Amino acid sequence: MYRTILFVLLFCPAIASSAHITDRLLAGLYASANNQQQPIQLLPSGTPVELLANKGDFVEVQLVDGKTGWVEKRFLSEDTPAKVRLLALQGKYRQLQAQLDLAEERLADSTKAMPDSKVETKVASDQLAEPLPSAEAEITVLPKQRAEEGADKENSTSYSIVLLAVLFLLCSGLSFFFGLRLQDQRQLKRHGGFRI
């Protein structure tokens, strides 16, 4: 028996039907600040209203068409409802899509006109081709001149380094020679003129 019940529960479709709760909210617009009477009009979610006065849990509002009445405070919100925001964003999307389509058309038109501009650029490139050989000659001569200038600077730098090295060696040699001579004189004086 348990097997039969388990089989029926697992493999038979559910008997109850499903539904969704809608986000549509209707607020009553009353003639006075009292919800015990019948509303004058039902206002759907997202209806814009202008606030006029407060009285307890009610607010006097004016509709876009000029009709006034009282609505419970709990139904009012300063935030724009999601549905209204969605409609505004959809309008902005359509506007941007139209701008994008127009830009793509302009781009397509400009690419169709490209062969004419290629002819114009060919004429301009022919005009530029005349001074090209002289520019190429300048380009080949310029690095050679710079290399020669650099070689002159390197030569002058290397000559100064060699000169400094020679002066250093000469000074070192002279100081060594005079140091030996001074040492020899001290030895001779100390030992009575004999070299030891």
C-alpha cells in the first residue's frame, strides 16, 4: 500500500494549480479622510499625485487631471515605481537605438564614398612623391653626420681620458722616485754615510 501511495505522489502531476501574485496595487481615492466609505476612484500603482495636505493617516492629493481626494499614507511613496522606471528606460533605449542606427547608416554611406576619397589621396600622394627623394637623401645623410659628430665627441673624450691617465702615472712615478730618494738619504744619515 505504501508503494502505491509513493508511486502516485512521485509520478502523478500535482492536483493543485499554481498562480503568481501580481504587483498591481490599487489605492482608493476617497472624498474625505475616511476609508469607511466607498472610494471615488481606484488609483493604480505608479499614478503620479501632488500632495496638498495631511490629516491623520490620510493625505489630500491632486491628480494630473485636476481631481482631488484623500489617499492613505501607506500607499504613497516618493520612489518611482519599478514599472514607471522600466517604461522610462525602454523609451531611452529606443531613442539610443535610433541614434545608433542613424550613426551606422552614416558610416555605411561614408564607406561607400571611400573610392572617391582614395582617388583624392592618390593625387595627394603623387604630389608628395616629388620631394620624397630629397627627403630620403636627408634621412641617409643625417645619421652619418650625427655619427661623425658623435665620433668627434668620443675622440675628444677618449683623448682627455688618456691624457689624465698619463698625468696620473707621471705623478705616481715621480712621487715614488722622490720617496725612494728621500728614504735613501735618511738611511745614509742614520748609518753614518754607509749603505746597508
